[in-house]
Amino acid sequence: MKLSYEWLKEYVEIDVKVEELAHALTMTGSAVEEIKATPQGKTLQLEITSNRPDCLNMLGLAREAAAIYGKKIKMPDLSAAKAERTSMRVECQIKAKDLCQLYTARVIEGVHVGPTPGNIVKRLEAVDLRTVNNIVDVTNYCLMELGQPMHVFDLDRIKGAKVIVRKAVKGERLITIDGVDRELSEGMLIIADADGPIAIAGIMGGKNTEVTAGTKNVLLESACFDPVTVRRTARKLAISTDSSYRFERGIDKGMVAPASDRASKMIAASTGGKIGKLLEAGSRAETAQKIIKIDVGRTERLLGASVGKTRIKKIFRGLGLDIKKESAAKLKVKVPSFRGDLMRDIDLVEEVARIYGYDNIPSKVSKIIPQGERKEKPKKVDEKIRTDLAGAGWQEIMTYSMVPYRAYEDLSSISASPVEIMNPLSEEQKFLAPNLVDGMLKVISRNLNRKNMDLRLFETGKIYKKTGPGEKDIMESPELCIGITGCARKNWKEGAVQSSFYDVKGVVERLLSGLRINTFFKTADIPGLVTASHVRIGNEKRLVGFAGEISPKTLERYDISQPVFIAQISLNEVTRHAVLEDTFTPVPRFPSAFRDVSVQCDKELEVDGLKDAMEQECEGIVKKVEIIDLYEGDKIPAGKKSLTFSIEYALPDRTLTDEEVGAAHDKIKKAVAEKFGVTYR
């Protein structure tokens, strides 16, 4: 944004050096990057943040200067233009109401196109704008003065006496005023007449309705277009104009009609034209007026400075904010339409701070209050998991949170319901990740294609899922994904041992054991996986994840030709059960007794069920139950398997007798036989 110092002084009476003004504007958020001398006086080049489109014009920056120096604003003439009866009639229609809230047009008849008045030329040249003629230059002048982009059409070249705001259809083209023949994509917002496009809304007009030396009647457009659609269209067509720059950041809807009034009067004055009635489509109605309550005492406490209510009121009035009501300690402030960035009381506190001056706020060292707990439990659990896995030789990966639809489609059985992004950058980034497995398989595929064949990878990230029909019915969940492929280990004695399901199962058990969580696996039929299991922890019946081997069909879609074993675990559930505090367990004073038991059972019987039953039957005496052998051979009937368990018996306060151990062992065998129908070898 270029600011002419001489032009600025038309709206606010300040008499300071331009360098001082530059410093003041920079300190209040409108950074001045350069001061340039021109024949019209000093010009400042400013960098305006995207949340302050109200400062992309002279009037907005005059408000900033008025607030800084405690001056009053001298407003330009924004009174309604006196309309006369015109012979030409035009109809305005909005067919894309979601992309255009308000469209106004005004007929100005009998214009004489010629040179621009000298005062306007001087102001435009001061901000490096090229002058064209006494009509186009007025719209540029009002753009820089008020921040409202406008466009002028040659009315006699508009077909059908009709102006339509609509979306472009496939195959439409327009030669813009820069002489370029542009293909319009379907859905772009355009201004059209009865024959077709005459302008790209908010960006650039068409050559077919351009004002020329022979123009006699014009149509002045002033409208409010959707910022997102203007930005998309400008990027797609590779056009950037002063108008599109402002529309992209959001204009003041309340300035649409006043800007048209000012421009039409200036055009009539310089061309001798006759102003017609303002035509409107859409609605001028604003959203509910924002009234924000601010506590003066709280403001001063937050800033650490005694600003005073009088100074605060003066700052607000300088910025164009209206004090609707006040009490001894509070103010009720009405926010004007041009300050869409002010939403809460803390925003008003920030306005006071930046105008009062951050350098005027005394610096002080606050009392340091020791905090024993600086990290929440989820963060600690996440760090412990990552540290343990990295320490065990696993490599951490990071994948994208935005994925294509096939990330869900290819792995739908292990995915959450997909969440579509409203404004995706591309088709490859159209959805939020419904699982972490897709990213894991892409990383594995990339490594395998580069001959890195033995991989042990993990990632902690978030998955997203829809929980209802509304736009806000979205839940994110932190997850852990583990993947292994190739050799699990390789040494001179064993050779190369290929990865298996038990490697990924083992790392999950070992990892959760470090968090003092008992882990159980339940065999499951999960489409897309072979040798699959659901994961359950503690005494909970709910499932917290899955582990298994990715099916060959799925691997083929990722261009992977060797087995891959995956686990995905919910970190919310892990955090809920995790125990992070270290405890001391003394070395047992009394010896343990060990007994082995071999059972013959159905192949489908789960080991965890047998272990649970053995531990619970003589709880207090049984210290540990471990499986030490699995046998399926000639001496075992078909459909059966043999399992051998080692049971450790112990008491903390005395040594168990042989009779006590024997009785407990017999009790366990009897209970297990009755519950599961097993036999003993």
C-alpha cells in the first residue's frame, strides 16, 4: 500500500515530519518499508497485514494517524448523489447469491471522455497509478481513498440492457482490458450481459465494454464479492490488480453505496454527465451489529499501565469506534463494519495497547512461580513412546495430514469416516487423514523403491473422522502407527530372520508394558489384513487398535512386493491407562515355587483367556503365568494344539509349602478344565 503524505493531510490535520509518521505507523502495526520522494511530495510504502483491509486506503490510514495524534478525521463527501431521470434503463440480477452479497449500478448519461482534472492526476501519480481518462481515473481515486473497488462499463456496448452476476460456464472466454484472451473456468464469478461475459468479478473488466474516447453513457459498478472466489480466480488466471488485492482481503460492505455516490458525483463534475438512480441487487443489510463490552480496569491490568478511561475513549473515537454506553468502569463499544477484525474485548485491549504505544508500557519482571508440572500426561506418554521406540532402533516418520480419497477407499476397513476439506489445494490433499496406515505404506513403498528393504518405522500423529452431519461434527484422535518389513534381525548364528506378525505384536506388548498396561490380542477378521488381531488393554472390553499383516492385494496398490506388518493404537486410550510414576519394588525375601502345566485344546482357543483364568483363580498366590511352548504335531489330534505354561507361585511375607502350592495348582487345573474343556498331557 502506497500512502501519499500530502494526500493524507486532506483527512487529518497533522504537522509532523514524515519520518516521525512512518515510525508511529510502524509501531502501531502498519509497517513502513520505504519513504520515497516524488514531485507530488513524500510517499510511504507500507506492508499491511491481511487482517487489516481497512488500512488499504487513505481514509483508513488517516484514522490510524488521527488515533495516534489525538486528531479528528475530516471525512470526504459521502452524501447521496442527486439522481435525475435518465432515458436508458438497465436491469441488475444476481444469480450467484452465495458469491455476491450486494451489487449496485448507476447510469451516468451524456459523459464527455477527456483529460482528468489536475488535482486527481496529482494524487494518483503520487501513489504510482497511471492516469487513463476522467472516468476511469475517478474510480481509481476512490479506490485509493475509500478502499472500495469500482468498475465503469460503456453502457451502449452492454447487450440487452441487462447486467447479470453469475458463474461462468464451460467454454466461455473474455478478452480483458489488458488485451489478453482468457479462457474462463466453470464456476468463476463473472459479470455478464445478454450475450456473455463483460467482466471478471472483482478483478478486471472486458475489452468489449471498455470506456473509450467515444463513450457517451456509462454504467458505474460498485459491489461486494466473495473474497475466496476472487482469490481463486485471480490465482488461476494469474492476474493481480488493485481491486482483486482488496476483494481478496474483504471489503467493507457498508462502503459499497457511499463509494458509488462519491464516484458518480466526481464523474458527473468532470464529464458533464447526468446521474441516474442507484440500482441494487442483493441486500445492504449487515450482520448483527457487534457491541463489545470492555472493562477499563481489566484493560489496564492486562497492559500493566494506567492508560485512563478518557484516553481509551479518545483512542476508540479516533479509530472510528462508537461509544454507545459507559459506566464508571466499563464501556460499551459499537464496532463499525470496516473493522471486521474486532470480535472480542481482548481485541479492543490490543487496539488500546498499539495506539497507546507498546514502548510506553513499563517493563517489569513478574514474580516467578515454580511449576512442578509443565507437561500434561498425553505429552509425557507421547514422548515416552517415541523415546522407547527410537531407543530400540525404530525410526520415526512424519507424513501428511491431507490425503486423497483413495487413502480411505483402499483401507476403508481400518479407517475413520473421511473428512473432506472445503478448500483443498489439490485432489491429492482433499481429505484429512482417516488413518496413519496409508502414510506408513507410502513411506515403505518409497524406501523399497530405493532398495532400502529392511524397515522398522513408527509415527505418532492424528486421524480425523466425521461424528455427525454438521460441518463442525469432526473429531481428531492421536494415534500410534508401527510398521515393519524385511528382516527383523540378522546375525551369524540365526542368519536373516524375516519379520512376522509376532514382531509387531511383540513391540506393542513391550511398549505398553513399559507404561504398565496389560495388553491382550483378540483374533479378528479385518478386510485388507491377514493374520489380524484387535488390541485390548487392561480389563477394558473396548478395542484400542489393531495389528496384522497387510494383504497382498492392498500392498499391490502401493507397489509393495514383500510382506508388511502394521499396528495402529489409540493414544487416548493408552494415556488413560498409562502409569508414568516410577515405583520401587523390593527384591523378594522369600523364594518362589514353579510348576508347569501342559494343556491340549482347540486351535481357535486364545492363549490370553487361559492365562487370565489361571491368574484369577488363585489371585494372591499366583505371581506370574507365562507360555513357554506351543506344539502341533503327529501326536496331537487334528484341530488341536498343545500349550505349556509355567506358573510362578509366591507370597510376599512367607515361603509357601509344597502342600499349598500343590493345592493351588490342582485348583487351577480343575477350574481351567471346567471352563474351557481342555485336557492335560
